[in-house]
Amino acid sequence: MSTADPTSIPLVILPPPVPPALVRQRPPQASIPQTKPERDALFDAVRRGIARERAVPPLSRDELERRADAALAEVGLGPVYRDYATVLVNNESWREQLAAVPYERRLLLMPKCLRVENRCPAPFDEFGLLCKQCGLCSIQDFQAEAERLGYAVLVAEGSALVMAMVQTGTIEAIVGVSCMPVLEKTFPHVQAAAIPAVAVPLLQDDCIDTTVDVDWVWDYIHLEAADRSRRLDLGGLHDRVREWFAPAALERLMGPAEGHAEEVARAWLAGDGNRWRPFLAAAVFEALGGDGAVERSDELIRRVAVAVECFHKASLVHDDIEDGDLERYGRPTLCGRHGVPIACNVGDVLIGEGYRLLAESGLDGPAVALMVREAATAQRLLCRGQGAELAWSADPSVLASRQVLEIFRLKTAPAFDVALQLAAVAAGRHADVSDVLRAYADAIGIAYQIKDDLEDLQDDAGIVRDAGARPSVVVALAAERARGGDRERLAALAAGRTGADITPAWLREAVSVAKADEKAALLLEGYKEQAIRALDGLADPTLKGLLRRVLARIFTPLHFEGYCREQEAAARAALGDTGPSAGQLHAASLDAVPSSAESAPSTRP
């Protein structure tokens, strides 16, 4: 890569496309918490409650409601969500039993309302939809993955089929997706059957544009006995990692700050942040540290995780200086508050602190040397990416969107990779997992930067006056796709030139007309799926399960939608009032499900 010719930046490898339906969203119904963070917090509270007080399923309705009320109170949500919380409690009470059932003895049950009705080519009979794997919706994704694992899969509407499924002796566990009314009707039958049955509720029950918390479904589908990550409280772990950055906790770990530079550095380190990178390090260490290869040590991983955040915070300080940013998200940056000389010095202090923490980790010499090498490699790669961006800023020209993504890979992926690699070294498992972790970090690094660009579009649209230009994948995509009067101005913006006529409001409109925001959102989902595909090379089921779950926490979760108008009453009417008995219906349904050996190979994670 030549700094004299920024346009020589290579083109990044794009991920396979994802269905457009994955990026469309709609609000949940009133009886379901309205935001994903609220639903995740409630889910975590339910899991903590069951960890504190063991649940032996099947639980009675009274017991489910008691535990649901306790979880709602813990997270400050009202009784309007009681039925939803009750479903979560029931699901989690079966988690361990579900994990013990072999995949080939499980059924995945999904509703037809996830399809894109107006374009879906799949036929369906009285027993369900026969998916054609057309790529228009995500029914195929879950079906292909579940059948790859060995599940029987049925895509059908109506509580009659669900009731029949839970009465079989050939299926020992059910993972389902369904609306709240159907879950309410089938609860007595599931309870009577006393087999592991979990059902992730649809966020709407009107059979139109239905969505679901995809990461939850994915988690339940992949549960297996060998995966210990199902017992990890990731929400609690993230909270614990955040506590490590309280000023008093940092002083206990690093000693008192000496002099003005260290005081400013320590305050910057303790400031706001999602702590995703130290959380990643702690989660990977937790997943890998239970095999007796290394003694678990809170002090060890705390030093490694804080070192990771030192490197990250230093990179932010230097990035703001190089870009001339005096504010970040409406708050002064370090250089905006203290000036460039002090900020530059503080960034250097943080790098030194990171290496000091690694040296004082307590690991043996070869392990410390390996951690230093990984940290140095990540620093060099990050600086190469920043160098490519700075070279472009000095002499801007229009970059292809794939060149912008390559800069993202170099700039952002190393900060995730170093967290993963250092944790693997600390756990004594680096040689086993290093290559897979690097591929995973590449994908989530690019995805994370695309997410930032999309969020910037809703803020100042990435337009910063009196500061250095920076490449944006959203702008690059808009310039590539625009037609008519916007094309010239978008090309100018993509080449780093702004004028009074280029405003955030205009850019948001131009991006929307060019559908560049939709394209960027699809790329984001594509790289998230690529990160999951990278995990296929992992032999450790606990680490694989954990990294799948972590991905959902870092990013806004996938939603998938459809246009289903088949109400349950209509489905019953189509079968006739004197349709088959529940037993006959159930047996015919199982006969209609293709075996995993006959199904098409999965093309998605």
C-alpha cells in the first residue's frame, strides 16, 4: 500500500449477501418491552434468578409468575410485561434439559408469517410451508442451520399443530418461534408433556411484518451439553468489567497516579465507554479458562482487560488529534479539553501503561513475550490503517466503498483482535484458537465501523466543519449509487470536499434516495454473519457458543420480517371443522418433514 497514492488501497473481500428483510424493523406490541436493551436486561434477570434459585421444570403457572414478577421488579419493568416474562422464565427453566437432548431428537418449529408473502415462491399444504431456500427471508437461514445440526424442521401456523408436536414420542425437545396468543394456548399442553420446550416470542402477534429477537433463537438452536457458555451470565460479566474502571478500582490495580500526565490518563481511562474490548477479553478468558490449563485468576484477566482498554483509549486520543476533532458525540475530546500537546502525551502514557500491565500479569516469560508480540502487531496494523486514512486526507480523492471498508478493517479490527488474542494467551490456549479469532475480529471490526457510520448519519451525518476529511462507507456507497443532481455533490463529499450546500439534512435525504443506508445496513449484517461463519473452524464448543452470544450483545440484533395474513381461524377453516385429529395431524406433519440427510446444504451460519 503506497502512502503516495491513497487510491492504491486494496478492495476488501465482501461477505455473501443477506436477505434485505433482515434490516427492516417495526416496534413490538405494547405487551412486550419496546427496546432490545430492555428485553436483554429482563432476560439476564430471569437467568440470574434461576441461577440463584434452582428451577425444576415443568414449573406451575404460579411459580412461573412469581419468578417473572421478581425479574420484572429487578429491572424496573411494569406488570404489563408479565406474560412475556413468564415465557422467558419457562424457557430458561428448560435450558439445561434442552442442552442434553441430541440435535437429531429436536424439532424446530417456525411460523409462516416470517416469509415475504408477496414474493415468496414456496408452496404450503395443510401441514406447513415448504421453503424453497430463495433467499428472500430468513426462514431458510434457521431451517438450513437446524437441519445441518440434525433437527427436524416445520414451518407452520396455528396452535393445533403446536399442540400435536408436544404430544409426540419421537421428538424429545422443541425449539419454537411463536406469537404470544399461541404460546398462551399451548402452555397447558407443553406443561403436560413435560418435555424440554422453549419458544422465543414474536415481537408482534398481527401476522404482518413479524420480527423476533434472532440472537435468542440462534442461542437456543445451538445449545449443547458440551457448551459451558450457556451457564455464563454475560450481562453480569459485562457489569463486572465496567466496575474494573471505577477510579478506586484502577488505583488498586495500577497504583496511585504520579504526576499530571498520569492523573489525566487515569481520568480518561475511567471515563465513559462501552468496554466492549475488555469485555471480550474477559468473556474469552472465562470460556477458555476452565480446562485446567491455567489457574483462573481474576487479577490476571483484570490486568489483561485493562491493558486492552489502555491501548484502545490511546488510539482514540491519537485519532482525535490527527483528525482535528475537538468534540466526540457532543463532549470535548481530550485534545479539545487539554490541548494537543497534553493529549498526545497522555496517549503515549496509556500505551506505556498497557505494556506495563502485560509485563506485570504474572504469566511466565514466553507467555508475556507472546502477549507483547500480539499487542505490537495490533498496534502496527492499526497505525497502517490510520496512515492510509491520513494519506487520503492529505490529498483526498473518491475511494470505492470496498477501499473504505479495507481502511476500516485495518483501523478497527486490531483493537478487537488484540482483546481476543491476549485473553487466549492468558488462558493458555492461544495456539488452538488464534487463526479463528483473527478472522472473527476482522469481520466484527468492519461491522463495528459500518455501524458507527450509520449512527453518524443520524447525528451530524459525519460532516465535520474545519476538520480533516475522513472516508465514510455510507457516503462512498451513496456516491456510487446516486443518480441525477445529487451525484456531483456526493462525489465531492466522497472526495473530502464540503461546502455550505452540503448539510446533514441534505445528506440524509440524498443517502436515502440512493438507498445507500439500506446497502450499508445489509453490509453490516453480512459481516456479522461472516463473523459467525469464521467460528466454524473452532473445535471448542464453549468458545464458539460464547462468541456467537457476544456478537449479539455488541451489535443491534438482527430482525427478520414477513407479511403473513394467515390467521389461525382461517387456517382451521381451510382444514374444515372436521379435520384430522391431533394425533393424525401430528403424524402427518412429521412425515412431511425432510430428514437432514435429504435437505440442501446450509449456505448461512
